[in-house]
Amino acid sequence: MKLVDVRFHAPRGLEEALALLEGLKDARVMAGGTDLLVDIKQGLREVRDIVSLHRIAELKGIEDEGDRLRIGALVTVRELASNAAVAKHIPALADAARSMASEQIRSIATIGGNISSAVPSADLPPPLIAADAGVELESSRSARRMSLLEFFTGPRETVCLATELLRSVVIPLPPPNTGISYFRFTLREASALAVASVACRITLKSGVVDRATVVLGAVAPTPILANKASRSLLGKNPSAELFREAASHAKEEAKPISDIRGCVWHRKELVHVLTQRALAEALERALGKAEVAE
Amino acid sequence: MSPVEIPRDFHRLIVLKVNGESYPLAVRDGDTLLDVLRDKLRLTGTKKGCDLGACGACTVLLDGEPRNSCLILAAACEGKEITTIEGIGKDGGLHPVQRAFVNHGAIQCGFCTSGMVMSAVALVERNPDPTAAEIREALSGNLCRCTGYGRIVEAVKNWKRYESADQPPEHRGDLKKHDVVGRSVPRVDAVEKVTGRAKYAADLYLQNLLHGKILHSPIPHGVIKKIDTSAAEALPGVKLVLTGKDVPDITYGVSPARYDEHVLAKEKVRHVGDEVAAVFAVDEVTAERALDLIDVEYEELPAVFDPVEATKEGAPVIHEKSKNNINTVVDHHFGDVDKGFAEADLVWEEEFVGNHVYQSPIEPHASIAHWEDDGHTLVLYSSTQVPHYVHYMVARVLDIPLGRIRVMRPPVGGGFGVKAATTPLDLLTALASQKLGRPVKMVYTRKEMYLYGRGRHKQHMRFRIGLTKEGRITAVQSRIFLDGGAYTSFGVITAYYAGSMIPTLYYIPNYRYEGFRVMTNKPACGAMRGHGAPQPRFAFECLLNMMADELGIDPVEIRLLNAIDANTRTRNELDVRSCEFKATLTEVARETRWKEKYGKLPPGHGIGIGCGGFVSGAGYAIYRGQVQRSSEKTPHPFVKRAVFPHANAIVKVSEDGTAVVLLILAAEIGQGSSTVLSQLCAEALGVSLKRVRIRTEDSDICPLDLGAYSSRTTLMGGNAVVRAAKDVLKKLLGSVSELWGCSPEALEVKDEQIVEKGGEGRAMAWAEAARKYFNDNGPLVGTGWYKPPEGLGGDYKGAAVGTSPAFSFGSSVCECSVDLETGKVRIERFTDYHDCGTPVNPQAVHGQVEGAVVMGAGETIMEEVVYDEKGNILNPDLHHYLIMTMKDAPEIMSGVVDSYEPEGPYGAKEVGEGATLPVLAAVAHAIANATGVWVKELPITPERILKAMRATEG
Ligand SMILES: Cc1cc2nc3c(=O)[nH]c(=O)nc-3n(C[C@H](O)[C@H](O)[C@H](O)COP(=O)(O)OP(=O)(O)OC[C@H]3O[C@@H](n4cnc5c(N)ncnc54)[C@H](O)[C@@H]3O)c2cc1C
Ligand code: FES
Ligand code: FES
């Protein structure tokens, strides 16, 4: 199948889209198309029907629902980078969005597509996982929700069925004294995929780490939690030394492969460095976020 | 055979609103906006550079936002306002951003320009006063391979200065000596390019056009057992399928001693991507579908990918002719290196490994052919740097006289060497259009460009230098294996250049170079900017820096001590006339405050130096003998002189005397040759540049010029142009002197007037004089030509490579920072001083340097074509093959030193390639200076830096 052979569908609403997915075999949904069209053009994916989501209003918009942010699957990376609510509550997500791709790609690439592609180096999942994000999936028959971490099953593999759509991403607003950060390493300054990436979250209570999450990207088949690293921080006073120790755990927990962007050794070294930097930044943000307490 | 399943296209009618107009269109569901804009609306200002969202050349505005039109389906664009480059001008004029691009020198080949302008327009619409950082961010999705980006940033920053009347920048370093030469005038083709009106080869759509596609070998080495094309032929819309048996049994290539390519593989395939068959059909899609229906049976042979392995006993043999896969051996020995090393106080030997990099012009190769005059004359449009060599090679393969071929070279979107050879596209379109009686067009995809290859040879180098304790060079020895890929192409020449350019900077009393070009099962390597020389230059300069440190001599001082002077015969017998190498060193050291910085920067910050230089035009043509079909002539023994003029020009004055048309086949590929040649012409004629129009595209009209390689155009083309202009002037002054009854010597040209010398005398307008000339004598035409001087270079085998009428020199200083924890390098600043003789257009000179710096810096730290163990390229696209973006590019300060080349027009020589040579070593040195470790393998990636640092930590 070549791109010119596909059949294009542009449903006007969610229901119509879901009905189409139910009825078509070998169909693929398309949001921005920046992954899908590249894959089809390169012959990496056999697709007969493209169901474009671009007209579906239900999938657009970022909403502040009081205790959480709901981000529609069609929200573009550029919107994430410039949205006030995102900047206020999850600046790490804005950081990740800004760091991605190029201006042109960011203005069309979507959060739903970035997640659903499940490319190990994707930039949005690590900070989202660090922020405890969940995803809502919907088909014409059912709806389900799960944590983003559970959504991924392998490189370019997710639990999302062919008849399902990722509808929105839901992020609980971080509690007070919480900081989230995202660091990535790339081989050039723009339009480059991550060689390794780390998102960290720290919640402080009376000066000690009450909750910590270390998420690693591009160093395993899916984004992964560095559990040992996270645990090593709990109940401790944050310090550079503590972070270094946690980073050493993260380095052990990373399961990278060697490819054109980097070898196992370098990727592990990067995890070690990025984890320390990300923890330091998360701490700074956590300390700065005390006043957000309501 | 199973019945052919005919794929069904899903078509729909849509209405697209483009540049304010509504167009009802029938499109396929899967058509991208880019293809519809180009193929259906013929809005070809929007370019296809990669088709995968990675280059930005296709950028259009969708409801005001910049988008890659290659990644949007047209069907999804209904109801949106689409704006293309053709739609941003106001009232028939240019958008201020466009005017800024024209005036700030932000355009070279122009292929990235439309996309760049669109991104810039989108930016200034929402942020009218962007900072440099904001510009670099907003435009970082637009790759440019030519400019080095700095002038684009300047243009966007200054766009408001063009909102009403233009306020162009002051040009640093313009000369006041002449009227037109030495002035930073905008390019003569700038407006065509900034408006998207310039038609590159792929932008041409002839009537009744057919499209061709190539079937590439999926295996690295094998024998073709059987090809079944019947299913492909049966596909409706397919007009012709060609395989090896249908193409002439005549080999082609570049180096005349080693023509080893067939248009399509005859028996064997030698690399993944080798051309096996070609399909010609009503459209590209049909041709592509047909490719899938061709059934090829291969007997796979063992393959070899490493040049050292390839030379070992028992390695797979790629060409029967090349024993042990060794394609060329060079052994040059001047003086006595053993004696030289014995005299040295310090002798160091190091191994260096280069990288296989790819030129990556943003424009993919394209060719279109058709036959005129009832099939008598082939007309071939090609995106080539060397129309004449294409002409010669097509005549060879088709075995027809050159006189039956007309080569057209539309504007070329960058070359850097990858368009310096005849391509399968040139030959296949010529053959197929002859068989079909219809025009045929072929365009490479980005991936096919990599499969075709011709990138830089990866060189495995061992260098040895001997120095006295004062730092004087006593001997230099190198042994280099060049990984050539599966065919010779330029390779023999490359192997010679790898040795011949080393002794052109420093006095080297004893010099030995052994070179081995080895064949491997990968796409052939070819000539890339600096041809063969950059990697050895990198190795040599790095080793010199290491040894200078060891001896406690400043790297600048050690260079000044050894640098050659003007009028030197180098150890390998090259004649250098003008040479201000030392001045480039002292200038670059002064400008960067080298002495205050070297060895005094904190860890993680480094400064480094590298030098280099290059020929200003190869002294000999690539083929031997006369301009003649190769089958007609007995192989010409090598003669130590140019057989025919390498550059030729005609200057023709319009009958009303108000315009001058300059005809020369010189290939404008972005480097600015058309502008520079026009300036030289205007200067020599004494008219303003506005009166000169240059035509370079048509071999029927323009006299032969060998093309854009070996940095030859300014010097050689320039000399021919000046001579032709002087020929015109002589005729003109002669006729005026007759009229006035004085001697022609008593006349001169001033401000477009013919006047009597000494002022106060009679005067006649230039145009009036030209009109009168026509009345009495018919056409006012002058001709000029340039042949490199006789007797260039030595008499030894291979002496021809490296000979040149003139040589350029340059010194670069790189300042960088390195993240010592991750190994990441940030190239902060580059300072380059170049001896290019008289800068005919300083802005163009700086543009060449800046482009070379960014290309060279990227080559040093991030570029490399990577293969898997089966010979497949793992990064054949612009998203994974990394070239620097606007955010990576350093700040660049480019300067020229006072210099005058007696052999050049108005004292000019080259800058295009020479500027690449100092860069690699300067970067490597700066990194070593920042980290304390030398990485001797390119590219110097973060991973390698970190590993080297860990290794020294123990
Ligand atoms: C030049 C270039 C640079 C890039 N750089 C980066 C980078 O730096 N970092 C990075 O992370 N990515 C990068 N990408 C990848 C890509 O742009 C992002 O992953 C983007 O977010 C994908 O979003 P999209 O809307 O374009 O997805 P699409 O291509 O539309 O879809 C991607 C996949 O997700 C599925 N999908 C999309 N939406 C849904 C949904 N709502 N429900 C279920 N399935 C869905 C599609 O079927 C498809 O399989 C780059 C891509 C390009 C071309
Ligand atoms: S052609 Fe669209 S980004 Fe390169
Ligand atoms: S001018 Fe930018 S690619 Fe040539």
C-alpha cells in the first residue's frame, strides 16, 4: 500500500469516527499525521483507510477542571508549549513540548499522536507519567481509562485497540511542594529525537522527599519507571549526593539498546547525568511551588 | 503468473483556497498538499526536499501557521487559507522579508529559500521584533545547506528596514578600487529565487511528460539470475521497462582510466541501491507500483564493507579488474622521509579515521530529457554542477556526437560535489525518451540520493610528522586507505588529492604519501567540497597541534614558522603564486585574541585552530584529449598542457546598445558564480551591473565551461569573461576612434561614457557608441577563453591532480564549549580569515565561508552515513542524517586578507572549497582544548568524547 492508495475519511464528530473505526478493516486514525504519514511513506505501515480526526471538536482543547487538567487528544504540541494552565501546573510538559521537533511539526503534531505512536524516544510521555497522567480511551461500545504507564506495551505498541480512540489525557494537578522536570539529550539542537530522556517528580513534606518518581525515556522499549531510584529518595533530605545515588540506580535500571543515536554505554551515562539534573530542577520547582498550596 | 491486481485510486473533488483564489480540484485521497500544489496547480515555488517533514523546503502557511506541506493531505485542507511563496508579495512587489533576504545575502542556491521565507513571514506576523534566538527557534525546522544561516537571521532581524524604502546594510570590507568588482551587490538571481519563480529541474513540466523510477538492488552483492518484468509491463499506464540488457554495453564514470558503471546493472549488483531496472509510466505513482511487480532473482554473493578487510586475501572481489579490491594505489615520495625523520627532534605518529559524510544539498537530483528535430537532437535538463561533463558522458553512452546533444542546466539547489558526475537519471531519461518519443522526467527521492551516494570518502589515515625542537617540519609521511564504495567515480582523483594538498601550506622538505583507494559493497563515493583533502588536512593539523603542545610552542607560532610564502614551488612541485597564508594566521589570531585564550580557558571551554587551502581550478580537464565523442578518438596520451580552453565566454551587446548579454556555460549552483561573472563583465566593459544579463543554462547558446568543481569558476570563467568583454571594448573603442579620428589608445570608458583620456575632451554614451557600432559593423560581440597556463606541476605520475593556476589559503579559529558530563559540544564562535585574492563580491565570499564553516563543523561533530551489517543505510533521510540546523550554527566572523592573484581576473581566486579545509581541525582542536582529550575519529560525537575522557581518567 502506498500513501496514494489510501482512502481518506474525515468524520465530523466522535461518534461518527468511532463508527467508522468499527466498520473498517486496516484503518488507522490520524491526528497531525506527522508520524503516520512518515511511516506510510517509508513503507513501515500498511494502511488502507485513514480516519482523520481533524474535524472532531470533542478532542480539542485544554480544560482546567479544578483538580486536574484535561487535555484533548488533538491538542497540538505548540498549544502545550504555550498554554497558560500547562505552564502553571506542569511546566515540565511545556518544556518537553518546546524541545520537540520543529516549529512546523509542533504546530500540527498532537499529544494524542505522540502518545499513541508509542515511539520509545517520544518526549511527552515521560513528563506526563511523572505527573501521574491517565488516558481515556473510547470505542463505540465502551470507554476505559488507565494510567499512561499501563498504556504502553512495547515499542510502537499500546493497549489501544484498532476500534478505539485516545480521547483525552488527564493530569491531576500536582499537590503543593511538588516539582516536575524533564531533561532530554539530543545530538543536535532542533528536529532531533531524544537519545535519552528523564522526567522527575519530587514532592516535599517538611523538607524531606515524600514522593518521588523517576521516569526514563528512550532507554527501554517503553518509558519506564526507575523504581529503585525513586525509592532511594523517599524520606530523605534532598542533596546532590542523594541525587547522585538515585541517578546511579536509574542508570542500572535503564535498559537501552544501541542504535544510530547512541550505544548502551553512552545512554546509561546520559541517564546518570540527566537524572541528577532533572532531580535538581524538580527540587527547585518543588521549593518554588510551596505557595501554590490551596 | 498471478493476475495483476490493479490498485484503485480513491479520488475526490475538493476546493482549495490558495493565495486567495479558490481552485476546484480532483485529487487522490492520499495526495499531499505539496504534490497538489506542485503537480496540479504548478505552484512550484514550494519545494520538495525530503518529503518527510525534515527539511522545511515545503513550508506553506495554513491559516497563517507554517506547515510542512509534504505531511498534510490535500483532502484535509478544504476550508483553510493556504498561502504559498507565490502569494506573499504585495501589489506585484516583494514582501519586506523577501527584500531583506535579497539584500542581506540570505540566499545562495535558493532551494530552501521559499520555505525559509514562509517560516519567517509567519514569525514576523505574530512577533514583529523577534530576537536572534527567537528567529533561530522559529526557523530551525528549515534546513539550509548553503548559507550557514547567519545572514538569514540577519535578514529576518532587519525585515522592517524594507517595509517602505529599502535600507540595505553597510557592507564590511567592500573595495573602492573598482566600480563593480569588490562590491557586495545582491545576487543577480536573488529575486527569482526569493519569489519562488526560479525553475529548478524538478519544477519543469513538459507536455506529454512521462515519469521514470528506478528499481534498486536490495542486496549488497550478487549476480542477477533472472528478471521478469512482464507484470510491470502489463500494468496500465506503464510505457517502458528497461533492464541491463536494454542499455548500451558501454561503461561510464568519471575518471577516464576507470569507467566501470553501466546505466543499469548488466550482470552483477555491487551495493544496496545499485540500479537494476527502470520503469517509465504516465505518472510517478504508476511507475512506483510497477517497480513492485518486477521479479528479480539474485544469487547473493558474500559482501565486504570495510576497506581494510576488502584488501585481504580471500575477500569477495567486487570488480574483476581490481585485484584485492584495490582501485588505485598512489606512492608519492619527495625528498627522503627517512632522512627527514632522522633529523627531527620529535617524531609522532597517529592514526585518524574520517567519516563518510553526504553532501546533502536540499535539492534532490532531477533530469528531464526529450528529443528535438525529429529525434535528431537530445535535449537534457539536468540538475548538475558540470553540464559539460554530463554532455560528454551522455554522448559516450549513447554514442552520438556532442553536437547532437543540448544540455540545459536550470538553477541548481546546491551540489557540493554530489552533482559533479553524470547520474543514472541523466542517462535513463535520455535513453527512455529516445525509445518512447516523449519527454521523460526522473527525480530522486531523498533516500535514493543516499543510495546513489558519491559522498565523501571515509579515510583511514596514519600520519607521521617530524619536527625540530624549534618546531620546523623535517618530514611528513602519510598512509591512507580510502573507502571508495562499489564504483570508481571520482575516486582516483580523490586518492591523489588526499596527498597533493598537504604540502601546499607549509614547507615540507621531505614528504611521502601512500594512498589506497579500496572498493567495498557500498554506494560509490565521489567528490565533496574540498575533494579528498579535508580529512588528511584534519589529521595533519591535529597532529601538528598535538606536537606543538608537546614542544611548548604556540600553535599559531608553529604555523607561522612553517608557512609558505608567495611564489613558492611546493615539495610536490605545485607552483604557488599569490599567498597570504601568514596574514590569515596573524589576522585570525588577532581577531580572536588567541594569545589571551589558548591554554587559559576554564575546563569545558576550548579554542582551536586549523588551516587549509585549495586549488583555484584544476589545471587539467577530467577527460583527456579534445572535445569529441569518446569512441571516435584514440586514447590521448597525457600531455602537460590543457588541450582546449576550460572556460569560454561570449559577450553580446544588444542592438540598441543598452544591454549586455553574457553567455557562458558556467554552472551557477548557489555559489554565486553568475553574480561574480556578471560583475567582472560589467567592470571590464565599464558599464553598470544592471546592464548585464547572464545566460548560463543552455549549451546551445553558451560556450563551454567545465563547470562548478575544483573551485574553478571565478578564476577560469572570470578570465574568459574579462577577455570577452575586453574584446567588445576593443571593437567599440576602435569604432569610436575612427569616428573621432583619434587613436583608440586615447579613449577610455568612464561612467558609461566613452571619453577622451584626460577629461575635457569629447564624450559619447556607451549605448550610443554600441548602436553606432551595430549600424556600421553588425553585431557587437566579443569572445574570450581561458586555458590554464602550460607546464603546471611536476612530471611524476599523478602530478596533474593538485595543479592549479592559483591556490587559496585560510585559517580558522573555533571556540566551543563542551558539557563534560554528557560530551555534548556547542560550537560557539568561528573566526575565519581567507586569502581569496581580490574578493569580487565580499558578501558572496563571506557567504561561502559561512556555509563552509557550518557544513564543516557539522561534518566534524555530527554527520555520518551509517550502514548495517547488510550494507543498508540506516539514516537515509534528513531527520536521522544530521546536518546542522539554525540552532546549531555558530556565530561566524569571516574576513579576507589583502591579496592579489596575478593569474586571476582583477586578482581574484577561489573561496568555495578552501573554506572547508581549516574547519575540521579547528573544531577538533577546540574540543581537545576544552576536554583535555583528542578524539581522532570523526565525527567527534558526545559518545566518543566521553569515552576518551573516561579512558584518560583510567
Ligand atoms: C521532523 C520530525 C521531527 C520530530 N521530532 C520529534 C521529537 O523531537 N520528539 C517527539 O517525541 N516526536 C517527534 N516527532 C514525531 C511526531 O511528530 C510526534 O510523535 C507527534 O506528536 C505525533 O503526533 P501526530 O498528531 O502527528 O500523530 P499522527 O501521525 O497523526 O499519529 C501517530 C500515531 O498515533 C495514532 N493516533 C493518533 N491520534 C490518536 C488518537 N487520538 N487515538 C488513537 N490513536 C491515535 C495514529 O494512528 C498513528 O499510529 C517528529 C516527527 C517529525 C516528522
Ligand atoms: S519536503 Fe517537506 S519537510 Fe522536506
Ligand atoms: S540557499 Fe539554503 S539550501 Fe541553498
